[in-house]
Amino acid sequence: MADLHLPVTLPTVFADLPRRLDIEAATVDEAIDRLEERWPGLRDRLCEPGPALRRHVNVYVDRERAGLDTALRPDSRVDVISAISGG
């Protein structure tokens, strides 16, 4: 199972969502589907309709920038990072 790490902002919005979890998925998109099944509405926080990752959301698989179609191995580490803006 892939080792998925989420930004600190998501667990504050979704009850019982851990910051780190193991997830069985073949791609980043499928991993987001698995999250959506358990925490409805989470996909909308990460993806635009189309689907595409939101502009402020970056995903890295094994330290490489990834997209929704990026393949996951059972030993992959997936980091979801939200950009923070301010003035």
C-alpha cells in the first residue's frame, strides 16, 4: 500500500481524517477516489472538475512532481502539499 501524507489543513475539515495513511491504489487519481469514498467532499478540495488537480495543490510521488495519472507502487510515498498564500 502507498504511504499517503496529507496537509494539515484537511484533517481540520474532515472528521477522523488522519494526516498519514496507507492506501491501496494504482494511480494518484485512484488514491483520491479511495479518500472520497470514506470522506465525501475531499476530492473537491483537491481537484477541479475535468478532473485536474487544483492550482494550489501539489502532489509528489517518491519526491517527483505528480499528476492524477501518475502510477503508484505498493512502496510509494505520496505527499499532498497545499500552497499557502498571503500578503
